[in-house]
Amino acid sequence: MTHWITIGGGLIAGLLPGFLLAGPTGATIGAVVGGSMGLIADRVDVRPVVAIFVIVGTVTGAFVGAAIAALLCQPSSCLGAEIAAGVVTGIGALVGVGMIAALTARSFDEYQTAVAANRPPPTTGCGPSDDCVE
């Protein structure tokens, strides 16, 4: 059941910005790209919630990049620049959001593992038992 959530969430995440940028054609392209990202995330066993947020962040980055390029150009004059800006900012958003999501998920896993083993959860920096002076 969760694989359909990941794939469907990716599809919807790509559909809306695609439609806002380029109408039905953009919606189709966005849905294919978002659904493909969801399928890949499902195949590598990424948690559905994490996958959907990473896909939404990636698509949002691509949408923002393409929209900025569209605002800087005359109407319908630089479709190539819009596509390039969307791809570049989308990849940047994928890396940035993906890294934050991966580190956050890892932190939660470490916390849950420590609690399940009746150990104190991991901490960073100065804690109550440290002799830290600021």
C-alpha cells in the first residue's frame, strides 16, 4: 500500500506546478517526472513521507527557477532558459532537501534505537553533565 502513496504523492507533486507553468502539457510532464521520482524512491525503499517531501521540495525548486527565468524574459521568448533554470534549481533543491531529510531521518532512527535499548538518547554539544563554559 505504501508504494502507491509514494508514487501517487510524487505524481501529484509534479502535476500541479507543471500545470501552473505550462498548462496541460506541463501538467503531463510534471506528473511523469514526479511519478518517476516516486517510483524510484519506492524501489530504493525510501520512507513515503520522506520521499514525498523530497519530491515536493525538488519540484518546488524547479518551479521557482523556471518561474524566475520566465519573469526575466519576454513572454514565450526563452523557453530553453526556463527549462534549464528549472532543471538546475530542481537538482539543487533535490540535493539540499534530500540531504536535510536524510540527516533528520537518521537522527530520529538513532534516537528511537537508543530509547528502545534503554540508553540515553544521543546528544550534541554541551549537555547537563558536560563541563562546558560559554
